[in-house]
Amino acid sequence: MRSSLPKVLHPLCGRPMLRYVLDQANEFKTGPCVAVLGYKHEQVAACLSGNVRIAVQKKINGTASAVSQALGLLKDFSGDVVVLYGDMPLLKADTLKKLVAEHRRSGAAATVLTAVVEDAAEYGRIVRDEYSAISGIVEAAEADGYQKEIKEINTGVVCFNKDCLAASLKKVKPRNRKKEYYLTDCIGILYSMGKAIGGMRVKDNREGMGVNSRVELAAANVIMQARLNESYMKQGVSLTAPETVFINHGTKIGEDTVIYPFTVIERDVKIGKNCSIGPFAHLREGTRLADNVCAGNFIEMVRANVGKNVFVKHFSYLGDTRVGRGANIGAGTVTANFDGANKHNTVIADNAFIGSDTVLIAPVRVGRGAKTGAGSVVTRGRSVPDGGVVAGVPARVLNRSKRR
């Protein structure tokens, strides 16, 4: 990745890719989960939930060594062991469930999740015997001419009988100049022991994709974003051009909300029902929109709490702002929340009318039903009274004309 950040912590749709893998593991409620960590393990451990057991691979010398350390924390467990990888966020929980079900149905010592691809590249090839049974896995660097033509590859995900896994790990020998121990060797070892090896091909090859570079991270992000956008549409949200909408994982969006093109919605954002967002809108972390909010084109919000029936139509920035019900935010409104050292809050009460190009220098409060004239600058620490009208630079309260 050419990064100081551990690979599995790189974000995918606003979330560390490791979290997707943990979701896969958490689908299995009957057994413990062990995470084997290596590079910058303290940083990675902070991303794990409390119910995950942690093994630290002090010497990074192969996947078989890593799994051996995991088994050291599973002495109280008997049954089947599923091996997952922290850089495979696209694998679906349903696929894993089917893999385990097939493993148990067949009674195999190990069941490998495979994929068929046109270009096997650097993936390990699945080797089968004359009866089409899996007899081993050959790494790309060690494959001969015939084996390099094999299109069925190893995704790395395997369901093992725990006892068979333990027995085969003892027979794995170090490979290459680095003297690494490969988990893939366990398949050939079990086959030579007369054990049955099962296989299940994944229907969508993209599920078996590993992320080993920023190029692959970007490709995975496109796939995951498409999944997320599809899920929102199935929940009653309209995305008029879903390929141009970028929504982080965990965003909550109510029914009948419409998201227009080139909208970016970051993590920890909640949007109510019947809202209209975009085009070219940017909703950042901590933003909350109630029902029937219009957040139009070229607006940005961060840590903003916007009440029902509010209009923020054009070219506005709301940062650290609370907007009451029925307020209208005119085009070009800016809440200046940062003074160079600290962030400050702005409050815009119910039914307030903020004129175009108003600048509110926080902290500031605009009262209920109050109005600001176009181009007003409400200075730091000032309040616009309920029902008041201000205008100018700096903004001053205008005298109300007497009734005649």
C-alpha cells in the first residue's frame, strides 16, 4: 500500500476494511473468533471488538504459522475452523455460510472456497486429480506451464476440521528463502493422508478479491459502494444516478428521500424521510437531517442538526449548527464556526429566515421567526432577538415601523 497505515485499516466506503471481515466472522455465533496480528498490531487491535481473541505473530513467517498461533487460543474449542483474511472485505456472509454447510454435508477434512477467473495472475491454482478431486494448491511462482493455464484459483478461505488442520500444520515445512510456512501446503498434506478435500466455487468472483494496493482498494470501493447504494434503494431511497453517489457505510436514510447526482455522504450521518439531497451536496460526519429537509446543490454540512421542513437550497455551509423547524437558509449562507483555534456553535431557531449571503460568525443565535437581510454579517457573540430583523455589516437590528 506504500503507507504507514496497516493495510487492513485502510478505509472502504468510510470504514476500515477489517471491519467488513469481522462482520463476516460475527455471522457465526457458535464459536470464538481469533485475530492473528503482525505489523503494527497495537493499532490494528484497537479496531477489534472486545469478544475477539488476539494472537500476535511476532515473526511474520507465513500463513501456516499464523494459523498455528490461532489454534493455540482455541484449545477449548472443537469443531470446524474457518480461515479468513483481513484484506478480503468483499466476501459475503451468505457465501461463508454456504461454504460451512457444504463442508459439513460432505464430511471433508477441508473445504476450499475457489473461483474461476480468466486471468489467474498471482493467485494459487487449484490442482485436481484424475477423479476431479482437489489434491493440492500450487502457488503461482511455483506453477509449471500446464498449471499456469489452470483458471480455478484459491481464494485463501478454507473451512477445516480442527483436528485435521492441527495434524497437517505439524507437517508443513518452511519454503523459499524466507523460510515461510504456507497454509496452502495443508491441502496437499491432507490429501496425501487420504483425507477428502472439498471445494466450493464462489458465484461472484469479486468476493474472492484481495486488496494489496491502492489500485485494488479503489476497485473494491467501487464494488462496495454499488452494494451499499443498491441496499439503500431497496429500502425506499431514490438515487437518481447511483454511480455518482458516494455514501459511507452506516449512514441512515429514511424512505422517500431522493439523492441527486454527485453527492457525498460521509460516516455518522442520519437523514430523515422525504428529504431532497443534492446535486453536488457534501454531508459530513455528525450531520442530522429531520424529515422533509431540502439540502440542495453545492451545500456542505458538518455536525449540523437540521429540523423538519428546512430549506437549504444553494451554495451554503453549515458547520456546528442547529437549525430549527421551518427555517429558510438563503443562498450563500455561511456559519463561520472556526476562529483559528476552536470550533463554535450557531443556533438558528424555528421559522427563522436567513437572507442570501449572510455570514453568521459563531457563537451566535438567531431567534424564532427572525430575519437577516441579504449580505448581513452577524458578528461573534451577538444574538438576533425572536422576531427581529437585522441587516448590514456588522448586522444591526432595524427599527420596526409603527402601525398607523
